[in-house]
Amino acid sequence: MMNGNLIQNGLCPITITKSREVEYRTALIGYYESPEQHRIQFFDFLKQEQQTMLKRWGYEIQDVSKSELGKTIDANPKEGSTKHKL
């Protein structure tokens, strides 16, 4: 459901790998129990997972602000490169 909302709003989906599942659940529970205290930690975790997956898909991750998630629109789709820039 989260990825559907991200995609609908022009953002890249987030995939949580099995190796980071415990860390994800810990961050999520912390956020649910105390949103104000754990908001930045949880958001940074999601951002890091998203960037990791985008790199696997061939996107070049440039300095993207920690306050925003990666957009699905290529910076210059006419480049003809297999690498995408965010």
C-alpha cells in the first residue's frame, strides 16, 4: 500500500531487504510508539533503502536531500544512457 501511494505521487517505491527486516521493524515500531521522537530515524531508514534499490536498478544517485524521496522522472530521458539520474 505504501509503494502504491509513492508511485501514484511520482516517487520511487521502497523495498525492504530481508537482511534489514529487523532494523525496519524496530524503526517502524519506534515510529508508531513515539512518532515525534522517531520520525527522522524512520524516514532516513526508508530513504536509504530506496536509494540502495535505485542503485541496483541502474540509477545514478546524486546528492539528494535527506528530506525528500527519489522521484520516478529521469533528469534527462533523451540522453540515451542506460543510467538514470535522480
